[in-house]
Amino acid sequence: MNHSDEKHQYSSLYLEVCSRNEEPRLPLHTSIVLFLLSYCECKSFKVFLVSTKPASSQSLKSQLPESLDVSDTHLEFLPQLVRGCRLPAVLDETGQLCRAGLAVVLRHIINKTLEADPSRNDVLALLGFKKTCLKACAEVSKWTRLCEIDIPSAVEKHLQNSTHQYQHPPPSILTLERRLAEPVKVHNDDKIRRQKLQEQRRNEEDKSSEGKQHVDTESKAAQSPQVYDGLELRAALAKLSVNSVPALTTRENSEIRKVKTTDLPLLEHVFAEGLYFTLTDVVLLPCIYQYLCSLQVHAASTLHQLPCLLRWYSHVQEVPGVLRAAKTCGMALSVPQFPTVSLPGTSAEDNSASILEQEENQEMISQSPFVGGPRPTMTKLKENGIKAAFTPHPCPAWTLPWDSLPRAINPTEGKMSNIRAVRKQEQLNNLVAMVAQLAKPGYTIVDFCSGTGHVGIVVAHSLPDCQVILIENKEESLVRAQSRTRELGLKNINFIQANLDYFTGPFHIGVALHACGVATDMVMEHCIQAGAAFVISPCCYGFIQNAVKFTFPKSKRFQETLSNKEHMILCRFADQTGFQLPPERRLIGKECMGLVDLDRSWAAETRGYSVKVMTMEPESCSPKNNMLTGWPVQKSGGKVTAGQLEGTST
């Protein structure tokens, strides 16, 4: 199909096609995106199905909404910016901004739908309270990771080996089951809880007259989760403006109003995030649908462990538009006719703690209040020959020609104070000086956690022979960066809205200014995986905690000397460097910063890197004035070598 004219009008949406037994199939991430497109009735995208083998969308026609403009393409023919990202991905009309990753793409589809039709309150509601549903990246939010990564991955793995272990649902599915069994707390829920109490008391009054009818109802309830659908479900559907749903009582009697809030009944989960249908349910529905379909023959041995999930599955089908959207995507939703499953009220089997609970409990342990100061830990390190050391800055007096640079580059043109803007200039001097020493013509330089582009834009302007990519998870920040780039007329810069893990393209240098907490470690890891040099200014040491890819301490020598809790003491006091603090406390904070970054540098050196821990000049440019510069050693073929940092020829 030739739709060259439409490419100028619509963003391009790239979705993966894989194969099973030589037959093309849609992976779950693709199915989820297509389901949302259908639910939103969104026609703002030109859709490309991307395959590594010759494939035709005709064989997948039953799973593709007819309203979409769909074409086939091969992985090799993707635009370069898209090729460097994990799918799904959206390339905007300019070809300079790519949005990648499931949650980012889904939220973008919602925003484009609302741009085209602002009256779609049902679509707006998908973003949840304060419009934050699945906004936090998976490395930060365990809930996002569970829904965006863990459950889809577990179901995909299950589908590939669906003939084994029917009696054991994947751990991520069990984690979701336990979450659905917990009572929920929603904003301003007091009124709904009082209405629930009133209904409960009314039912108790009628109980004596039910007789046999009541027994029959209980028998049916054991077989159908829908019988348990009470006030919570009606409240949730009423919010979606469904005319057929009875309106909730607007006024409770005086006796109910006098009941203390602590004595009110708790609300049960209706949907994944609590009471209301959100984007999370959209993500989970195709996953759970395919999982349940695979269990039809062996349901009895598995589904007795998932009563709350079955109830949720029934609730989702009552949301207006869900059945229609599912049908267009080839999903024949129905309440499965499985053997009798007992449904709990607000608890599930407690034999094993969920993944999320284990992690949350571990966090509580690791983040418990510290007693005492950092001196015992620092003394312990010193006794083992470990002391913070800083490499002299190779070009401490170097500065960008700020007075002659275009206004859009200068941080003084932003919304920050003059004092802060001058400090930002000094910080940029340090990072750009190091990047310029490492860079060669033709290099690709990635500004991670770029924000509005203070670092990336000045690097692109200063090194016109290099290609610069800004990566940021916040859309508002990238929109501002794009605006500044257009004003400057820069052609050697592109933008990616994504979590770090969704960027997979090659690059030569990674840079990050004040990457908070584990973001510094994530950037370092990404650079090491790519064999790229890095220039990073860490920040917010107190936010450092064990993550999916790494634990602390990171290096062998630190691990042999300190426990995780002792390392966290260093991290906590590394944040004690504010200008308002007494000089002696700031000196201790600076030493703690140096020790934490020494651990980081030693860990990188065991993987073939040479790393220098420096102090930005002047030190007053920031309380967090450390800078880590590293590059792979013993590399050839255009890779950075150690000698490039020895001179000051910038």
C-alpha cells in the first residue's frame, strides 16, 4: 500500500509481529496497543506491522480493527530512530521524535484521541486519578513493572510452554490475584463506604424473609463471580456515564451518617487499580484473556487459585466499549464456564507472599531510620584501605562562550533564577568539556534523562559533526526541548520519549546531568552494555536502593567490607552537602559522595572500563558536584582510548 500523503498527516505507529510454528502472530504488546486503538476508536496513526520475515497482514486480518490503516514492513526498513528502540513505537510527523515502550505509547494514544475529540471522558478516565496511570517508569514503580513487563512476559512464556505446569500460575499472575483481593482506598471514598454500609444493613433486615431463595442465590454465587457485583461495581460504571446503571443513593439516613469512618466497611477491588476502569485494565485484559484461553482444558487445577482474577475478568466485560473493541481484535470475551470456584471477600490464599509484598517489605527494612552518623562506616572502610579519591579536573577553567551563544541555548532564558542559571552554565561547562574531549566526528551522543535539553542542545550546537539523541520519559520536557531545537535550527538532534531500557540503538558517548539515585547506575549500565563512554553527574544519593539489575554495594571490595545497610548510610549522608549546612558536615557529605561513586567506578572497572571521579569546577556550581567519566579500555575500531582524557586541548 502506498500512503505517502498520509505520512505527512499522521504519526507512524510501529507494532511487532512475531512467529510461532512459522506462522505470523501478534505478541501481547501489539495486541494491547490494537485493543486500545479500537476502544478509543482512534484513527490518528498510520500503523505498520514490523516483522523480521516476509509477512502479510492478511493472515492476521481477524485481529486487526478494520478502521485502522495498516501496512506491512520489514525490520530493516524502519527509520533509524525507530530501529534503535524496542517496539511498540510511534514516530511523529517530523521524524525527529520517537515514543517507545508500551506504557508511553498507550498514554500517547489516549492523548491523541482526546486531541481529536475532547468530549471522550471515558478515554480521559483511563489515565486515572491525577492522570498518572502507568506514568512512572518500570524501574521506579513496581506496579508499572508488574503490569507493563512482568505479566505480559509471563503469559508469553506460558503460551510457549502451555502444556506444562497447569497447576501453577506464573508468580506475576499470583501477585495480581493478591492485589485484587486487598481492600482498596480511593480518593474521597467516605460517601461510597457509607452507602455500602446502608445496603449491608438493608440486606440484613431482608435476610430473614429470603428463605430458600437466599440459599439458591448463594449456590449461584459460588459459580458466578457476577453475583458478588455490588455497590462498588455500580459506582465504577456510573462514573463512566452508563445510563442503564442505577444511580447511587445521594443521601444516607442519619444513623449511617453518625458511624465513624474507621467503622465503615472497606471497599473491594472492582478493577486492577481499585474502583475505576483505567489503562492498567486495558493492558491486562489481552494478557489474561490469552492466559484463560490456554487453560480451558485444565482449568479446575489452576483457577481455584485465581477467584479474584475471574471476578475482575467479568467486571471488565461490563465496561461499555470493551466487548466491541475486543471483537474487532478477534478476542471472543466471555465469562469462562469453569468448575466451581469459591470467591473470597477481601482475602486470598496466604501461603506465599506476593512479589510486590516481598519487595515492599525489603524496602521497609532497608529504609528504616538510621541510628548514628556515617563515621563508623567511613572508619571501617579506611581500616580496609578504602578512601575517597578525586582525579584532578583536566580543564578546570574551560568555559563555553555563553555571551555569544544563541539565546535558546542559554539556561538564563528559562524560568530559573539568575543565580541558579549561572550555576547551570557552570555545570554545563564541565559536562560539555568532557564530552568534547571524548567525541569524534560522526559519533552519536545520548543525553539520558535529558529534561528540557540543557545538556543535549548545547552539545549538539557545540559538536555539529556529531548526532545527539535526547532521551526523557516526561513528554512535557521533550516538547519544550523540541521547541528550543526548532528555534535554533539544529539538524543533528533527535528525541526519544521512553524509559532507558526501551532504547537499544548504538551510541558512542552517554551523558547525564544530575541523574537521581539509581538513574546514575541505570545510565552507566546502559553505556557499558553498549560499549560507550560516559560522563555523568550523580544526584540524590539518598534515593539509591537495590533495583532489578543491580544491588548495592556494587564492587567486590565494597561488598566484602560493607553490608547493604552500611552502604545506605553512606548514601544518606552523601546528600548532606547543601550550601546552608555547616562546612564540617558538608565535608563529610562530600567524602560520602566520593565513597559511593568510588564503589560505582570500581564496579565499572571490573567490566573493562577506566573511570575517573572528579569534582566539577567551581565546586560551588552545585551541592552535588561529583562527575564520573569513564570509557572502555583496550578497544579498537574507533572506540575511545584512555589517552583521550590526558590532555587539555578542548
